[in-house]
Amino acid sequence: MPIITIPPAAPALSEGPWLFAPGAPQRTPRAPAGATRAVLFDRDGTLVEDVPYNGDPTLVRLMPHAREALEAVRAHGAAVGVVSNQSGVARGLLTREQVVAVRRRVEELLGPFGVWAVCPHGPGDGCGCRKPAPGLVLAACARLGVAPEEAVVIGDIGADLGAARAAGARGVLVPTPVTRAEEVDAAPERAADLLAAVRAALGHRPAGPGGPSGAERPSRGHLPSGEDGPSRGHRPPGEGGAA
């Protein structure tokens, strides 16, 4: 009798995002009302190098200026969080334990975050949290006790800015070599690097393109959704925004 191999069942996923809020409940940010009270970072390609579907903490490498950027946000009195698509879970390539292990390694390198909001779903699951949908941003803001309009989302692709816009938050793009040209052109605000993005987010705005903070405000246009199927076009299939 032939042996029939039954593929493993897809992991059971919750309808909403995974929320990790280690330590004591988040205190009210010290930043005054009307200022930026929370900065939410994409993970892969923004805070750390984009290793496709990474579940190995030893592979975590910081992006340039990540430490200085986080120090600046904390010194300002704003809360910090992470909003990250991790479709490797839905694809059976990552476990929740691996996502947690990578989170812990990032916090070893950068210090604690007020919240991590993680979407474990795939592109076809129809969830409301996978960027560019607003669910991750809304969940993170609710956990941090800030209104979405008081938050800034910093990421490396159009889906990050799309999620910010859908939630009513501000978005700043930090392009990398794998960011698509149309995403750069469509970004309502972009910065040369992560520290420049944080400075812009905290109110240190430049006079114009190439100003002191390195941030730019090009003409506004439609932001691509960031949906890209199994890969990001010429990008590796990582999780920086829409994979």
C-alpha cells in the first residue's frame, strides 16, 4: 500500500494582530499633547537588516543609526513601538516562538519598546492588520495610549506609509536599495536615513529638500499598496512591509 504523506496543517491564527507588550503597562508618553507622542517603526529593512522570514536571533543586524534614532525618540519623551508583517507564520516558515526570539534580540540591541504589533497573516487571508491595512498601527496606538494622529510610522516601503495613512497617522519613508522607485516618488515624506526620519518625526523639519534633517516632502501622489505576492519585485521576500 502506498504511503500517503499529509502536509502539516497551517497554524491557527487569531483574527487580529499579535501584541507583545513586555514589562509594566505603558505609561502615558511625556511628549505634550499636539506633539509627536509615539513613533512606530517597521522592523525588517528599517530597524534591522531584512533577512527573509528570519526566525534566527543570531542573524539580527541593526540598520545604520538605529541606536541613535531610538535614543532620540526616548529622550523626546515619545513612546516607541514596532509594527511588522510576518507572513512567514502563515506560510509555515516561522513559529510564534521564533518571532518572539527575534523580538527579544532586537530589544537586547535597542532597548525595550512599548509595544510590538505583528501581523502573522498571509496576503490572501483578508485580515485588517497586514500593512498597508491600518490594523497594526491602530492596535499599537491603542496600547500606547495615543491617538493615531499623534503617531508617526517610519518604514522602508510604500505599505508602511499606506498603513500610516489608512490609520490617520503620519508616515516617513526611509528608502533602501530595494525600495521601489515609485514608492519613493509617491511618499509624502521621506528621509535619507533613520536618524533623519526621527528628527523629522519629532518636529525638526527641514526648510526643503536636502535641508538639515535630510528629510524631503515631494509632491503628494498615490502610495502603492505594497502588495507584491511572493516577493517584493526585485526585493528579497522579507517582511519589511508587505511580504
